[in-house]
Amino acid sequence: MPDADLSAARDAVDIAHDVVDGAARALGSDIDSRQVVAYDVAHAAAGMELAKAMLDYGDQGQLEGQLACALIADVVHDLAGKILGREEEWATKPGVLDGAMPFMTAYRDADFLGSLAGQEGPRHLDADFEMVQDTFRRFAEDKVRPVAERIHRSNADIPEDVISGLAEMGGFGLSVPEEYGGFASGGESDYLGMVVATEELSRGSLGAGGSLITRPEILTRALVRGGTEDQKHAFLPKIASGELMVAVAVTEPDYGSDVAGLKVTAQKSDDGGAWVVNGVKTWCTFAARADVLMLLARTDPDRSKAHRGLSLFVVPKPRGEGHGFDFTQDAGGRMQGRAIDTIGYRGMHSYEVAFENWRVPGENLVGGEEGLGRGFYLQMEGFENGRLQTAARAVGLMQAAYEAARDYANERVVFGHPIAEYQLTRAKLTRMAFLIQGSRQAMYRVARLMAAGQGSLEASMVKAYVCKAAEWVTREAVQIHGGMGYAEEFAVSRYYVDARVLSIFEGADETLALRVIAKRLADR
């Protein structure tokens, strides 16, 4: 079997990167007329992010180098498939990747891949983050996993002891600055700690663990960026302690990722002391149990202002439970929530929420009067980090699926041998392992960039790539289980349906690829 040849790997990445860069330059400004190639260019660029992260990882040992070479060969091969027959649209010529062919031949070899089966490689976290990983993994094992199947199969609520236990650990204060009662110090550790914790909670359960800290995180980022000091002192300590659980109300029935067209309105009350909200939001996850909603609403009736007419609010509400709610205010306001049943990602529940003259205190406009019209930009501050968190959720889910598939393959005997001994199974397990490690290392890399005030585009690219990878990993985990993978009594069936949501929320894959990644690549 070949040793790791990182020099050849770097050459292959350089060749592939030049192809992707050239195609991005050729896209021009009219991406809508070239959506198919733009989508593929975006995902190819995302693959380059993983490849670059794994080049750094590969320098740290022989196994790390082999996993890096395997992933890079896979990424370049995927690029070749996207280009073949569409060379003109990619602004290139047939054979443009020929220089990388010997590298791909060596590191896509079936026997080479089989030789790595069962080897994941170390994460190379420092001692502080190893402690974070261990702490949240133990919580997920002790508190989340034991209830995950019951929650999924009965579409139940997340138990309160999971929420309170995570609050006691400080899980909701990881991004809240220390001066407001949290644990964030303003450095790299804030972002890395968040993704490490999110991965481990998601390994326990995507719906009942990994997503619990996402919504508080999104509101926290928006408040830190644009809230008044009074708002920060009023809300952030309660978010950090778990006293205020958060739901996010942005999407509307007719407007998903296209938030510029939002119709929900917030108008000043006659007495000027409150904002009055009317309209309908959808896919508002955790809305019943939440104590506050982070609401994006139109405060300027001039719809030609698009994003600039939107403002952000912290909307208090009573706690609800079960599969729907109907709240009223003394002043006559009403808030109704209808649960939307989903095939997976259960425990938090998503709701369609209707507002009828629901009054919000005037001081809850994020940023005060200076926050008028800035809501889109403030919520994007949270959502950009939310995309990195979603990548972490995908990594945790993939890790759980991989471990289940590996263990089952070692136990299941077919035609006289454990299926883990067969070449095809071994190659699948190896691909799972290097996709997970590549995703993880790219996630760490983006966390460091975001801590330095960069990495917005890279976060979107990693989210796009990793969430699609999670679909493949969980599918193959089901396949390795055979018929039992289709049985609800095995957790891989839950992992599979949970993975499907990852490319939909926090920016639908198509919108993310076309409107964010491809557009920014072309502009750049």
C-alpha cells in the first residue's frame, strides 16, 4: 500500500483549484442563466475547502497523511465527474485534470482504501478542547442517547432534565461574553468550543441534543453585534443560564431563503409604547417551549426597500408544550402555533406561528431606534455562525452513523465471514472515516477563521459540502445494516431521516450554493 505522498496531494489540489477558480471567474454576474454549472462549481469549491484542511491535517502523521490523500483523491475525482461533458461551460478543456490522474489512481485504489478500514485518525485537539469534547460526550451518552429513540418514535418533547442539565453545564452560554454571564472570552476558543460541543451533542441526537444550543447561539450573536447595552444585560445572562429558551421566527410560508420579501409586519402601537406584530411565520423550531422568539419583521411598509425595511425583535411569550399552542394577551393580541410533523429531526418540533396584533415591548427592538432597518444584517450575523454549527451537527450525526455501521459490520456474518472483512464494506467504512475527518478538520479551520473576523464564505461552503456528505454516510450506514437498517429498532434508521434535513435548514442547499457561494466566488 502507498505511503502518504503529500507533495503529490498538494499538486493535485493546485490543479483542481485552478480549474474551479477559472470556472468561478467565467460564471459572470448572470448566475441564474447558468444555475446547473454554478451549483456544481459551488460544491466543487466546497470540496477544495476540505482538501486544504486535510493537507494541514496530513502533515501530522502517517495515518493522517493517508486519510488526507484518500479524501483529496475523492474530491478531485468528484470534480472530474462534474466537468466531464461540460468542459465548455467550465471554461476548460478535456484532460485538464490529467496531471492528477496518477495521484487519483494510487489513492482511490480499492486495496489501499480497504487497508484503512476502521481507522479514523486522531482529531488533534489540544487538552482544553479534549476536555470539552469529553464533557459533552458524557452528557450526550448519559442524558441524550437514552431518550433519543423514544423521542423520535413517539414524536415527543425533549425532556426538561436534558434542557436543565445542559444549562447546568453552561451549554447555552458558550457564545455569551463573560461580562454578561457566559463563557465567551472573545477568542478562538469561543468558536472551537461551540463546534466541539455541538458535534458531541449531535452524536447523541440531532434533534434532542445537537440543536438545543443553536437557537440561543443565533440570538446571542445578533444581540452581541447590534443590541443595546440594556438589551444585552436584560437577555444575555438569562440565555446563558437557560432561563430563556429561544426559537427563531424568520421563514414565512411564501418566502423561505428569500427573506427580502417577508410580509410579517411590526408597527408602532397607537400609544407608541409597543410594536404590534401581524402575519404568519413557518418552520419556527422549538416555538412552543421557547420563552422568546427572535423575530424578523417588516417595519417599513415600502417593500421596494427589501432587506432594508426589516427589523429584528426579541418577542416574549408563554411556554407551551405538546403539538400546538394558542396564547392571548390582555390587550387582545393572539399567537397561535400549529406543529408541522416531520419525518425526522424530532423533539423540538417545528411550527407555523400566526400573530394577530401581538404586542412586543418597545424596548425589544434589537438595537433600539438605531436597529430599525438593520434586522436582516443582524440576523445574518447569527445565521452565518449557524451554518458552521450545522456543519458540526452533521459531523456528529455522521460519527454516530459510522460507529453503528462499523460495529454492526464486525458482528454480522454473511457467507461465513463478518461483512467487515469484505472489500466493498471496508472501502465504504474508509470513505465514511475520511469524509468525517475531513469535515471535522474543515470545521475547525473555519472556526479559527471566524474567530479572526473572517470565514463567512468558508462557513457556507463547509455547510454545503458536509451536509450532503452526511446523507451519503447515513445512507451507507443503513445499507451496511441491510434489512435491519430499515427497522426503527436500529438507530441508523433515525440517523438517515435526520440527515435529510441538514441540506434544507440554515440555508437550503440550492440557495446557499447559488446565491451565496457561487455569487461570492464570481464576484471575488
